[in-house]
Amino acid sequence: MKLDLYQVDAFARRPFEGNPAAVCPLTEWLDDATLQAIAAENNLSETAFFVREGAGYRLRWFTPTVEVDLCGHATLASAWVIFHELGEAGETLCFATRSGELLVSRTEEGLAMDFPARRPEPMADPEAVLAALGLAQGDVVMTDDILVAVEHEDIVAALAPDMAKLAALPGRGVVVSAPGREFDFVSRWFGPKVGVEEDPVTGSAHTTLAPYWAGRLGKTKMTARQGGTRQGQLTCDCQGDRVILTGQVAPYLRGTIRL
């Protein structure tokens, strides 16, 4: 069996920035063990698989160790492949996912993803989170991710967290964020529990980050940068219970998987 494989850098203006994702178009679903094995072999933070369903697509995302409920950068990457490699002529794609229906549209600024907003709530016991991050203080809130807001982007840049302690915390991952100098906010996301120590740009985390910073900054449309050594950027537009995340994609390679 041969499968097409695309690797693209999402939330990137050029190769070698943003977040790399693997994308595998399928004509029919393989068994879950094979999908997980492919994702482990790719060894990227996410591998996306999709199958055509009617007028849209069924989309699934796998880290090297688990299937996840929502992934932004691999959704962006999948949409780019469908538009630019598979010749989709329409302006909007509809994906059926474990997080419901997700729409991705072409815009002048890039590809815009319509995702559900996640409004964080205060976390009862933040001390273990701060200790794992090596921080003395921060505003600690939670959705499926733990969000720690600090006062300056230099604190975010200097983080050297204890991954074993982070993996023992509740939730999917931990994102640390601060107001930015060039962007409305910056962040870094850590997910050792799901096999990703640090993700360069986590679109799904911005479904929590955007509502949080909209409340703090008093604005609904914001620019964001994420990452440590490797970084990428996007715009976030809060629209009620939805967040529109817009980014660009840089293609890197096309290959063939042989099974």
C-alpha cells in the first residue's frame, strides 16, 4: 500500500518556522493502530488524516502517542493540502471532527479557521503548576489546557520547566503567556503528557488564549506569537462563542508512505 504524505509548516511565512505537521489524505480509514504507528514514525507533534465525506471531510489528528480532540496547526495544514495540492476550488472547507464541525476559509491574510472558544476558569491549586514551571507567581486558569499568564514576555522566553512535573498535572498541556512588545500576546505550550514536550505553535491553545487576552486587553482581534527556539504567528478574532484563527502555511516536502 502507498499513501501520499505532505509535510508543511503551519503558522509560517516561510519554511523552517511555525509548526510542522504531516498530512495524509486517505480514500478510506485504516485501523487506528496503523494511524498511530504512522504518526509515531513521522515523529512530529501532529499527523493529520482525512477522508472525503459527502461535501466535506472527516479529519483526525494524532501525536506520536495519542489521538487528540482538537489540533489547530494540523487543521491549517490539511486545509492547505486540500486547497493547493488536491485542487479544491471552493472558498470554504468543512471538517467533521471530535470537536464538532470546523470550517476553514481562504482569506487575503491566509487561511482562517472557525473554532469553538474555550473560556478558562480559575484553578483551585495553582502551586504545583507554578513549581513545575519554576515560577513564583502567575494567574493560573484552566480549560482542557492549564493557562498561566505572567507579566512580561521575557519570563516566557526564559522558561525551563520540569517536564516530569508537567506531565503529572491535570489537563492536556500547559501554556504560559504574557503581553508582547510586537504582538498583543506571546506564549509557549508544553505537552509532555501527550508526547510533545514543546509545541512551536498550538492553534487549539489559542481557543483559550484568545478569550483570556480579549478580556485582559479589551479587544477582540489580536496578533499572537508562540514558540521558544522555533516560532510562528497568527491572528485571533473572538466572535462570541467562536474564535477565528488565521495563519499562513509554507510547504516543505511531499513523499510516499509504503506499508
